[in-house]
Amino acid sequence: MITDNNRILLVEDDPSLGFVIKDNLSLKGYDVTLCKDGEEGERSFLNHHYNLCIFDVMLPKKDGFSLAQSVRKSNATVPILFLTAKSMMEDKLEGYRTGADDYITKPFSLDELLCKIEVFLRRSPRIHLGHEKIVPLGKYEFDFANLTLKQNGVEKTLTQKEAEVLKLLYHNRERVLKREEILKHVWGDDDYFMGRSMDVFISKLRKYLKEDASVQIVNYHGVGFKLEVAG
């Protein structure tokens, strides 16, 4: 069931595909704004509130990667889903580095797109996970409900998937968490590409935690990862 947590920014320069996606999502109860280039999409995002962004990668005026970077400068938590005809691994990894949460490769079915949208909006932490407590990680405070990591008064806002990975590591900190466990829990699959994507997120989390040497995400080669907090 769709709630008021349903505003979607769709940026797609193919008018036929854009119309089909918007029309079908609207029939499902989503409030969709369609923009036809990256600059228009950026203006719309800065002037309105959205619960989810869907960006084509190959856009005129401002490509999807650059648009995602702009969005992340003002909002670190809104889920970003890329639509792309590109299947190259490095292109997808670049998308994750610029702030994407997930990809869907053209051609795709509308059922597949709807499924991904429902998963992201159902997981929306600010709406559904407000009861989660703030937990200590060495000198840090990790607030999953608000997607923040705070240390000495300095607050870092995480993306949804970054927070989900860190939460999973925290709740399993007494053991080595297998790679396939993380992949299936957070990404829903454990193929090679998803594994490369996960490594990008682990690297980001290590960077965020580097100010406290007592907090480490340890790589057990060929097995998985363990969150270790000394003291």
C-alpha cells in the first residue's frame, strides 16, 4: 500500500520511456515528477522534496553521475536508483561512488522497477525505523534511524545502504560476517558484481571510521568482514 512517502523524481531524456514509467508509477499511486535533462532534474530536486530519485545515466546537459553528486551535496539519504543501458562493471561502480543506491539495466520490466522502488520506500529509515536506538562505536555514536555517525560533535550523514551495511556488521560484531550474508541481506544477491559494489561501501565506511583506531572493519580474506571495537 502506498503512503504519503511516495514522491519520486524521474529524470529520463527518452520521452517514450519517461512517459511509460511515469504513467505506470502514477497508476500505482506514486507522485512522479518527470524531467528531461540533468539540469532540469537538479533544479527540481533543489526546489522540492522527494522520497526517491530515478536517474538515467546518459542525460543531456548534466549526466546522471554528475546529477547524483549534486543531489548528495544537499541530501545524503534520499535513495538514488540509476537506469542505464551500460553494463560495464566500472560504470556501475562509478555510480555507487557518486552516491547511487542501486542500478537497473535497460531493458527492464516495470515489475522489476516497481519491486526496487517498494523495497527502498519500505526501508526508508526516517519513517519506519525511528525506534532504533543510538549505539556506541568507540568514540562514535551510530544512529541508524537518522543515518548518522557522530564523533566529537561532528556528524556524518550516511546513505541508506552504508547505514544498512554498518548496522548489519554491528549486530553481528561477535563473529565474522560472511560476504554472501551481507550481499543477500543488503543487496538481495551475491553475484560477482554485487561483491565489487559491497567492497566500495566497506571502503567508504572505513574512511568514515578512520578517526578512531579502536574501531576496525577487518577483512578476513575469502571469508568476510568483522566489526571489531577495542576496549
